[in-house]
Amino acid sequence: MRSLSLTLLCVVPCLVARAGPVRAAPAPPPRAGFTPAPHRATPRLHIRRVALRGLHQVPARDLQRMAKKIVPRGRLSATERARVARRLQLRLRDRLQDLGFLAARVSVRERRPGPNTSFVIFVATVTEGHRLRVGALDVTGVSPADRLRALHRLPLRSGQILGAGDLRQGRTAVATAFADRGHAFVRVQLKPRIHGGGHLVDLTFFVRPGPVARIAAIRIRGASPTGRLLIRRALILRPGDRYHRSRLQGAIERLRRTGAFEHIRWSEARVGRNRVALDVQVTERPLSR
């Protein structure tokens, strides 16, 4: 027994020496393009106020009131604060453009007064630019009589302050002037030209009327037989009649005022070259007991 123990004591060290030292398995290489992020807890902070910078022509009180409605209460993460900053930037820019500053630029950044504070301050820097006014108005691409008719429908007047909403209303008014005469597929392109030192803008509406269209079919969805009868009476137009956009919009408004429907949606689909299919989808209001 003693000889066996001595033999093991001599053989085992020799085997270990031949095998060499035991080494740990190498760690797998990191994935390409991946950098491990440090484990840091991002603090949740609340937005105390919004500071406006660079305002010279616009009263800051109106913008401050609007910014106060956009900024939520409570503590927010960095991602949530970035979303709020983006929403605030877009809303401020849209408001400035509605006031006539179409070239306005807005940037929003957050400032933390100290490393241990539990709040941040949003700093919105505004570049107003020139406030534009309407110069000359013109409608091209149509006959002289249609041009005068479209100019008469325009809600814009020379000399008034031009906002982003006014541009949309002007394009819609010109399109409606032709759609009321059957041109359901009319296209209106606005071409502005700024002059007068950057303070005046001439607006030219280039119109492509398209063919005169007629009603191909009227599809009503979601209505009971009584609701279908009410809708068909309100629409006035029948299949085969010439398209008239203002009459359709007026009919939809009358249906909304009846109170019989919770939701009313209508859409148009082109059928062939000069025919339009109307699709009216409604949700009837349940009868009160």
C-alpha cells in the first residue's frame, strides 16, 4: 500500500508538468459594431419652465401659454423629454408661421442648473425672420372668366399678413371654385415669389381643372334602412348628376346637425376618366330609452 502511494506521488506531478498549466477558456469576441454601454441610471427629471429667446416681434405671453399646455407634469426620462422638446419645437414653429413668419426657425434644448437638481429648463431659441404680407394674386392655366371667378373666391387680399393657414385656405378655395362646376379632379399648384426686401410675396395659383365629372354611384355603409333614407334625402345629388363639392360638404354638415349619427365619414373614388363614386360611412347614435 505504501509503495502504491509513492508511485502515485511520482506519476501525477509528471502528468501535470507535461499537460502544462490549466488556462481558462477565452471570452468570445464582441459583435461587430456593438459597444457595451456603461450601466448608468438615467435620472427622471421634471420640466420646470420654458424659456423663450430671440423674440422681437411676437408677444412672448401667447407662446408661453401654449408651451405651458404642451409640457406635461411629473418626472420624465431622457427619451420622454426629447419627445416633448420635439413636439414643442414643431408647435412653436407652426404658431409663428400662422402669424406670418413663414421662414421662422425654432430650436429647443434642455438645461440642468446643477448635477443634483431634480428639474430641467427648456430653452427655446427663435429666429423670426421677416413677416410676410400678400402682394399680387393671380390664377393661371384657365380661361379669363374662370380666372376671375377663382380670384373672387379667394379669402386673401393684397396687403394682409400671410400665414401658413392662409396658404392652405387659398389653395382650397381655388380648388373648390372649379370643383363646384364639376371638375372633381382639379389640381392646384401654388407658386410664391418673394420680393420687396423679403416682406412681400406674390401668389400665383396654377390650375389644371381636368374633365367635368359626374356621380357614378353612392355607397352608404353602417346605416339602417331609415338612416339610408335620411342620408339619400340630405345628399341631394343622384347618380348621373354633375359633381358639386360644396353641395356634398353642405349635405354632410346637415347630417351632422341632425344628431342621428355619431360619426360620418365620406370619401371619393375616381371611376374611369370622368366619373366619381361617393362612399359615405356612418355610425348611428343609439336611441336613448
